[in-house]
Amino acid sequence: MKEKTEDHALMDKIVSLCKRRGLVFQGSEIYGGLAGTWDYGPYGAELAHNVEELWRKHFIRERDDVFAVQSATLMPEAVWKASGHLSGFTDPMVECKKCHHRFRADQLSDKKKCPDCGGELGEEKVFNLLLPVALGSVEGKSNMAYLRGEIAQGMFVNFKNILDTMRPELPFGLAQIGRAYRNEIAPRDFLFRVREFDLMEFEYFVREADWQKYFEMWRIEMWRWIERVGIEKDKIHELEVAPADRAHYSKRTIDFEFDYPFGRKELYGLAYRTDYDLKKHSAESGAEMSYFDEVKKEKFIPHVIEPTFGHGRTMFAVLLSAYREDEMNGEKRVYLKLKPEIAPVKVAVFPLLKNKPELVKKAREVYAVLKKEIGAVEWDDNGNIGKRYRRQDEIGTPQCVTVDFETLEKDDVTIRDRDSGEQERVKVKELVAKLK
Ligand code: GAP
């Protein structure tokens, strides 16, 4: 048997922590699981939401030049024909003649022998990743739609609507967060390669002459995001994607790769999509996709810079970056050093003992105030204090507040810091300000 490397052990630890603490579960697990799908439990859903909110804040709300849209996940065949995905959104696939397992041909070292059963592999085929859906009661070509393979098309097909309603001036961006679906041949590596995932992405429309300037601007901004969300910067590496490896719409792409436990692979992408999509949609739909510059009296189809962020891969990279093991008070512990802004629980409140009504009453009062002021606050009175700290450490709760007998006399509580384990006494009336 192969010995597990440290990195693979880390992967196992993260997957098991995610399951144990209700962050991430296999999709449809009680039926044996559906490959390439994952469900978020209560803490995972909070973390996912907080990552989205931070992204929205960073790329939309703190700026004046990016507008949010939210488009349908079902789009007709015509969209995917125009975008080039019907012909170009493919992976090379081979199938084993014996066990019928399918593999991505470009990920196999031996293209003749099945890695699962040793059987003979068939001819390499082109496999389209779009997921078709037959809409309505009558099946047929005219009703054919696809679950969106990328959310970008929702921004392109709404370009004219935005020009007509918002009258934005170039440069400006259209952003959205939402589901994408890909019929991946070989989903694997936890949240890394799945069949259904959220994307956080925007199309930034510019004049052709300015594309390099804005490409560089977004490259720098993507690094700022990486730091802000809490992904280890020294695990990120930019890769200038070779022309042959770029998507069909791109004239330049930089991948932001991350050192996952299974190797260095794509986390985010930054692409110069030229005027490819708007031009194609204009030609196929007949809609006017030009921008009119009122000052220069010029009409033209803008070019596009596209920063794209896989949401699941962000969650995964954040968890890998935050995972820590150390020893505290003579005991081994695991904790997630999450940025407070994205931690699923911001503060946990404990009564020292749960069978002392006076402590529970006071702790409930403190809890009610914090819940109102901070929101993501958790009550825990299960087991001893040490165990409660460990539980909160594992989900990355930055601070825990304990109400003890001294509280009843002096109206102060203990705040315990997740990373250092240090404790300090704080007056109840100063608690909200201190925690915030
Ligand atoms: N609109 C451009 C676009 O969709 P992409 O490189 O195909 O580009 C964007 O995908 C991002 O989506 C990637 O950088 C990655 O973070 C994430 N991603 C792609 N395929 C994925 C999959 N099968 N599972 C999880 N995330 C995926």
C-alpha cells in the first residue's frame, strides 16, 4: 500500500472535519451519494454565505463601476450555440470496454489501460460538458435548453437591457454569483471538481485600446481579494495560460493556481474575452450590442475583461489555509483560523455550569444582547468548558464568552481568543463594543 503523504493526510483531515462539524456532506449521501455534488450543513451554509457577502462587498458594493445582475440558470440552445459552448466546451473522454468507467483522456498517463480494472480503454471521444434539459411537455429540438455551464452568458445576454436601463459609462462591470453546472467526466478531489457549483464572476466592459490597463488592474485586485478572504498568498501562483490551452473565447488568460494537497491547480481565472461574446450574440440574435459614447459620438462593441472565482474552490482554499493543529493546556487541538468576517459563528456564549439557574439566566441575558447586536452568536452549555472551546475552535469561532460566578458579583465575563487561547475579563456593558 502507498504511504500517505502529509498533504494527502491534510486532505483527509479537512474532509473529515467538514463532515464531523456539519460543514460539508456528500450530496444525497443516504442513497450512496451522487458524484460531483456536495451539500453544505448549517456551518458550511453560513461560511458559504459569508464568502459570497464578502465578495459582493469587495467587488460590487465598495465600487461605483460594477452592477449586480441575477440571471436564470436555464438558457436556450441558441445562447450556447452563439457563445461557442455547444461546439467548444468539451473535454477528451475515454471509456473502459470492460467496467465502462469513464476518464478524462488528458488526465491519464496510460491511455490504453483502465486505471480502475486494468481493462482496455476505447477510442478517445469529444465530450460536451453542458447539461441538456428538455423543457415542456413535448420533447424536441425547439424546447432544448441547457443548465448554464458558465454564468457569464447571463451577463452578456443582458448587456443591452443594462445599457437601456442604467445608462452606464464605460468602463463598467456586470457581476453575479450563481449556480453553474458541468457534466464533468471525472468529478473528484472534494470541492475541487464537481458537477454543480457556484461561481462569482464579472464581465468588465472596456474600450479595446484599454484592455491591457484593466487586465492589470483586475490582476492586482484579485490578489487583494485573496488576502481579504484569508487564502494563504504564498500558496497562490500565477500561470500565463498558453494559447493552445486557453478557452475558445480568450486572447489572454492568467490562472491563479493554488497548492492543493493533490497538487498545484486552478483556483481562479482572469481572461481577456475581447468582443467575442457580444459580437456573437449580436449576430445570432439580431440584437444591437453596441455602446454609444455620447461625448465622442462613437458607436462600438466593447471588449471584456473577466475575473472569475469558483465559490467551492474558494471555500476549499479558505479551509486549507485556515486549518491548524497545536497543543493547548497539554491537549492537542484543531482549529480553523478563519477571518472573523467569514466565520460561521462570530461569538459563542457559555454559562460555566448548566445546572446553576442563576448562571444560565445571566448567560441567556448576555446571549440575547449579543444575538441582537452581532447576529451569528451560538449558545453552548454542553459538556465542560474545555470541550466547548474545542468545538468552537473546530468551526473557527473567533471568540467565546463565559459567564461564571464572578459575573454575578462584578458584572463582567471572560472573553477567550480562538488563536492564542488568551482570556480577559470584560464588563458586560462594554462587551458588544469590545467584540465588534
Ligand atoms: N466564465 C469563465 C469560466 O466559467 P472557467 O475557468 O471554466 O471559466 C471558472 O471556470 C471557475 O470556476 C474556475 O476558475 C474554477 O474556480 C471554477 N470551476 C470550474 N470548473 C469547476 C468544477 N468542475 N468544479 C468546481 N469549480 C469549478
